[in-house]
Amino acid sequence: MSVKTPIYLDYAATCPVDPRVVEVMLPCFTENYGNAASRTHVFGWRSEEAVEAARIEIARTINADPKEITFTSGATESNNLAIKGIAEYLAEKGRHIITVVTEHKAVLDACKHLERKGYDVTYLPVNTDGLVTAEQVAEAIRPDTILVSIMFANNETGVVQPIAELGKLCHERKVMFHTDAVQAFGKIPIDVQEMGIDLMSISAHKIYGPKGVGALYVRRRRPRVRLSPQVHGGGHERGNRSGTLNVPGIVGFGEAARIARESMKEESERIFGIREHLRKRFIAEIPHSIVNGTLESHLPGTLNISFAYVEGESLLMGLKDIAVSSGSACTSASLEPSYVLRAMGLNDELAHSSLRITIGRQTTLEEVDYVADRVKEQVERLREMSPLWEMVQDGIDLDSIQWTPH
Amino acid sequence: MAYSTKVIDHYENPRNVGSLDKSDDTVGTGIVGAPACGDVMKLQIRVEDGVIQDAKFKTYGCGSAIASSSLVTEWVKGMHIDEAVKIQNSQIAEELSLPPVKIHCSVLAEDAIKAAIKDYQDKHGGSAGENADDSSVAV
């Protein structure tokens, strides 16, 4: 077979920068290098103009006003700014925050930080599909609840939460609604007006833009959202986030957003087709393959799948010319497998046996066919080596065994 | 993370994969670990006159766990069980250049050989060799 290796199928981690994005960024390094905050000369004006053009592209992608876009260093900072910024600003009003156990660490750790500061955080569970419901949130809202933070699409499973329902509920109950939309932005349609989103974290490098730049959408009307800045200084970004603007990064982000918006329909259909081809081959050709997370409400390019009785890291080792990630955590000292999969009720063995494969702009059908062949070959090889597989073939129920955890 | 060439070699060409008849009197079986922890090792030995004639393993776990068990089966073949029971995890870790986060794989392999020897000894009233650590799992 003539596919070029290594094959990259980890687009949920990061993406290559689109050559069109690189092209618009380059002059910002060597020619249009002015500080966007310099008001006294043409170098500054040009940079400011370029930043504002990017802001418009990003705003348009989510049906926002450009003034509602605050540039940051990335989604981790955006999540921190949203959660800590709201918590600090509304501390007098209340100190209760609602989030979900399957959130990204940037959200969970910001919440944990606030708990140490005396805030109260409710971590809602998800069902076996990976979903949280508006009813769960409605029941958790208290008079002192100030913020609900629930991710748009999960980074490990690709499961998409019912954002419009959650936004509507939060607006009815007059609670701020933040969503970490890093995985969803540029992949599926997002309308902050229709969905009732008050704050939203997004990132450039997940949509073929550069690393080190992201944004926080902050609603200006109905309601006007105010937050306490977490980075103080020159008062950039309407005082929400000080610091000299990363002009090349922002310009690249704007171009990446434009491309994502204009090609979204066509590209997501193509990517979905490739993912489904791969998923169907796995299910048909490898027994005991289990897809994690509901496919009913899901990103087009993400596939999280467990190959029972084969440990994920050993499988990755056998796929050395293929870049994917695993829900197993044998490399970390804790040995804890994915907390996201465990929260969905997956047993530890299946969580350890999971792979996350994400399809992107460059992926071809030939590549995923090669991947399907290799995965099948390695799963079969490793199962021949697996005592668990042998026990199951012998009709032994693994749950009936008294194991010795170590 | 980068694996050592020895780990990769054992992972790609594992020695002595397979099973022996565990009901056979001359066979000792050790199963250690837990699926929940991401690794389970099954190590079996066939013993004649106190000497390990054959060794087989099956491992569910990362590459280092597979390599650790593969290496141990290689080492114990031809060894007296009184010698094999003395194998230390540090020797395995050193031979495979395991990084700190993978030391538990070598511990598991040490536990597995000790458990297999103990199972064999139990079948023979604990007569041959000294008693090993109690770390086996009854299947």
C-alpha cells in the first residue's frame, strides 16, 4: 500500500497550520510588526486593523459582535478567565458554580482553585452516553448559583452536550452560562445568540491556526456580562485581558476561522464519511469493539473506541507509524485510566483499552483503511498474548476473579 | 515516551508466549495484577527435579509489562526454583532500562514468577525449595 507514514490522526490534540493561515501570518513578523496598541504611527494602525479584521471573522463564525471577542493565549486561559473572572466579579451575589465531571482539566482545576477560596462547586455526573441534561442542571441551581460551565463537545469522546437547552435554562434562571467550545468551534455550527451562551472559550490551534492564541466570547447584551480580569496591565481587550496582542497569532486565528466557517459544511461531511468508514470497519472486523459515547450527539471527526482485553498503551506501541491517543494512563504515576470514560460508567479494563482517533482536514480514506488494517492486526496479536482474552475464550467471567490490585 | 531497544525487542518478538496445562502436577501457575490497573500477567513454569524446564507467559498490559514478563520467562528456563525465586524486580528494571513510571511492571514480573513457584510448591506440599511471597491469585 502506498500511504505515507507516519499518519496523523490526533487532530483533537492539535492540527497542522493551514498553509493559507501561514501566508497571512508571515508579514506580521517582518513587515507589519507594529504594536496594535501603538496609536501614534502607521505601524500600530496597521496591526490594529489586522487584529480587528480577525476579530470580525471570529465573531461572524459564532454570530457574535466583534466587541464580544477577547483574545487570550489559548483556551486554558479563556477557561480560567471565564470561571475565575465571573466568580470574582459576582462573589457578592453568590458563590456556587455548577460544572460536569467530564470537563477539561482547565475547567475542573479552575473550579478546584475556587473551592479552596471558599466557593461551592457542584460536579454533575454524566450518563453512559456521556451526556448531561438540562433537568440535572435545573435541579442543581440554587439561589446562590452564579455560573454554569459545561463544555460544548468532549475532547476525549466527541460527545456534544445539549448546549441550546442549557443556555435557555440558564437565561431563564438568570445564571451565567459558560461553555468550553474548543473541540466544537469551527467543526459544527455555533450561534451564541440562538444557544444562549454568555461566555465561550475557543482556540486557534484546533482549527488549523497557530498555537498560543485563543479567545473568550463575552456577551455584551441581554445580559451584559462583566468579569474581573485575571491578567492586569495596560488595559488591552477592553480591560478584560492586558498584554500586548499576539498580532501574528490573532491574524492567523482570524484566517483559520474564516476557512473553517466557509468550508464547514463540506468538510464536516467529508470527515464524517471517513470516520464512519473507519468505525464500521472496526465494528465489522474486530469483535468486542465498543464505541464510547453516544454517536447521536457527536462531533463528525472523533472516534473513541475500546478493543476489549487489549491494553491501550501496548496497542499504541504496535501502531508506531500512526499518531492516535489512548485512554489508558500507564505512563502516569497514578495508573488511573481516563476519568472521562470512567465517569460514563466504563469499567477500568475497557477504559484502559480505549483509543481516541480524530480525523481532520488532511485525512484520506486510504489512510484510515491502512489504520484499520494495522489496528486489526495488532489487536489480534495482542489478544493472543492476553491472559484476559484467554480466560474469556475459556468461558471465565472476569468479574468473578479475585484480582490483586497493585 | 521512548522505549528502550530491549523493551521494543521483547514487545515485537515476545519469547515464550503461550500456556501450559495448569492442572498438570509439574506446572506452577502465577497470575498477578488486575485489569483495573491496566496489567495482568500469567506466568507458568514446568518443573522437573526442582529445575524449570519450560516457562510460558501471557500479559495484558503496556509494552514494558509485556517485556518484563517475556524477559523473566527467558531467565528462569533452566534455573532451579530456589534460584528463580530470588529474582529481584530491580534486575529486570535494569536489564530493560525501565523508567521510574514503569518500575511497577518489573515488580509485577517478580511477583508473577514467585506466584508460579508457590503454586508449584503448593501442589507438592511445599516440599521443594523455600516458600515464596504470597502474591498469587487463585483462578
